[in-house]
Amino acid sequence: MAESVIDVDYLIVGAGAVGMAFADAIVTETEATIAIVDRNDRPGGHWNDAYPFVRLHQPSSMYGVNSRPLGTGAKDEVGLNRGFRELASGHEVLSHFDVAMQQYFLPSGRVRYFPMSEVGDDGKITSLLSGERRACTARKVVDATHSKMQVPSTHARQYAVAPDAACVPLNDLPRAAGKYATYVVVGAGKTGMDACIWLLDNGADPDTIRWIMPRDSWLLNRANVQPDDESFARATQDIADQVEALAEGNSVDDVFARLEACDSVRRIDPSVPPEAYHCAIVSDGELEQLRRIRNVVRLGRVTRIDTDQIVLERGSVPTGPDCLHVDCSAAGIPSKPSKPVFDGDRITLQWVRLCQPTFSAALIGHVEANYDDEAEKNHLCAPISPPTVPRDWLRMMQIELANRMTWSSDPEITKWQAHARLDGFTNRLQSLTGTETDAIAHLGRYLEYMEPAAKNVEQLLAT
């Protein structure tokens, strides 16, 4: 088959959330040409494979592409998120990215989109359907797959399951749940929490649910991440509490004890020390629901599910034919070593702000569009590897604090942040008035502890 040559400024590998957020910045701020290649049939990455009842666990206004809103910005009036900014459903997120592609990227005339395709080691774009291969010359290649999300429906279970034991990925839970009397949720991450909450919300007795929790997690408080005027004082208090805890803590455990005392983080069982941290965010209502489940198994990971028992690393528990096992063991965001974001003709999209993938990709796109010196660009975009354990929060904050100070000293970045939809804090900060005494006091405390926090976190990580 004859090959046709694609000639563009940027070849973006991956049309997931970060690839789309980066492309949006390039389309908006430059006249560059782009080719976007993805194995899915529509943009959105892992959202194409997510379970049907999935929602964001942070406000919609802090996710997606920067150029257009996600959701209406309204507050939920009912449900477990009541009183907080809306959380987009998976379908809404997919629609958001599809609209960006169909109504903004492609009509620009500067973007070519290759769904159901992949980029080979030779740099050629190959259609997964027709097999057509096209050579591609690009000034820069953008890797939007570095921290590719793992979701239950595409994740290979790491444990064996007997042929007559019922075990389904979380995607199949709504269809299968009514056929069983009891349930075992395997996995304690955000998907495991969502499975438990879905069961409870749909009428399951908490005593019919067994939760396999290899490690308890520290959870973030959703009340502290609300991008609105009435919550601004609380948001500033939270960031001040964080740097004060970092400045005065004498160990990782002590830092988290301080964070828990000011309700910056919380845990499901106050009697169990969490050994994991994955940026999961919960409301008071969600936390109350999760605490209703009393049958929690803390015997390590599942090694196999037999007909009559579940075998774990440190023991076993009974099961039976009336039990539906729900696999939620996918890692979510894998914690991979970071690398320079800008490296010659290659850009590797990574976090530059804690737990904010699309903000990070949009900022990287802005820096790419407006700065020339590679060393300066990497200084502005120091990468943050996603977390696994509590100590990782300190590691991430060390880089985050340095990034914040770098951005605040750069007028161009500060100006961009003030107008960025995905930055729910800086624009509000710049409109701060003298009458907002609580927020001003918290910001003063934040500035007071910034330097001591940066010094102390370095010592804590060294030990």
C-alpha cells in the first residue's frame, strides 16, 4: 500500500486528557500544525474504558482543556457531593474532549487526528484497521502516555480465579450485582471506594460487602479544593496548613498527623495507620458511607480466588457461589520515574502540579509556545512523579513548592495562571480585596512558612 507523508510541527502520541490539554494550548497560542495519534476511536484516553458510573473526584472546573468549560460550574444540591462544585461524569468528560476535537482542533485546519492508529518505533503512523502506514516528519514528538492510567476493564488481574468463581471488573458491576447476595470488593483505591459507594447507594446492606484493603490510604478533603469565592478562605487555610506541617513536622508520620489534625487529609478508619497515598479526594458524605462497611480484610493483596476461599498474602477468608467478586485492583496512575519534560525534539508530558494532570499539560503547552531556551523551560516545568506512599507527598511537595516560587517570579506565567480556567486559585488570588481578612491572614502564614517548609522537607526526605 502506498504511503503518504504527514508533515507537522508536533506529533502527539495519545489523545487522552493530558494530550488533549497540551494540544489545546498549542492550538490556542501558536499557529503550529499537529498530528494526534491514538489507539482509541475517540479522544479521552482511559475515560473510554472507565466504568459507567465514574465521576471526577475533583471539581469539573479544574479538569479538561483550558479553552472551554467542563460542566456549568453549579453546586450539587443533592447526593454525597452536596454543597460542592459539580463532578463531571465519565460521559461528560468524553463529550468535553470530543467537542474540543470536533469543534475547535479540527476546524482550525492545523490539526490532523488519527484515531484507531499507533506510532511505531520507526515513527510511522499505522492504522489498526486498514494497516495503512504513513511516514510522519515532526519537529517535535510529544509523549502523552508516560503516566498512562490503568483502569479495571483493561487491567490484567494479578491473581488467579477459579472457573466457577464470579469475578468481574468494576465496569460490569451494574449488570451483575442483582444476581448475587454478597459482594467482595478487591482493591482499596479510588475505584474500590467507588464500587463500595455504588453498592451502598443502590441499596446493598453494608454487612453484605467485604472489602479487601491491602493498604489503607490517606485521603484529601474535597471541601479544601473548591474554586469559588465563598471557599477561598478555606482553600488558603489549607495551603497554609500544608506548608506549616511541612515546616514543623519531625517525620513523615508527624507531618500527616498535623495534616489530619487540621482536616487537610483524612482516613477511613482512624485506628489504622495509612500506608498509601494516591491523591484520592472524598467528601464528608462519601467518608461516612465508606465507614459503614465493617467487614474490611487487611491481609495483603489477593493471590487467588478459589471456589470456597479467597487466598491473600497473609491469610484467607471464605467465599462462595452467591458472592460476586469485583476487581478494582488496577493501579490507577502508575508511579513512574520522572524525566526532563523538554529534551531536544521530545516532550514528555508529566505532572508539574500535585494531582493536576490537565493543568500540568496545559502549562507545559504554554511554556512550549512562549519560551525558547530548553533549560529555562525545564526550570519552569520541573516534573512530579505520581505518589504511592505517604512519603511521596513530601517528595511531591518539595518540587511543587519550588515550582510555585519559580512561577510566581515569572510575570508571563503569573499572567497565564490568572486567566487559566484550570487554575482555580491564582485568578482568585489576584482579585483578593483588603476586606477578606481571613484569606489574607492565611496567605501571610503560607508565605511565612514557605522557606522553612522547603528546608525541612529536604531534611525529612534525606532521613
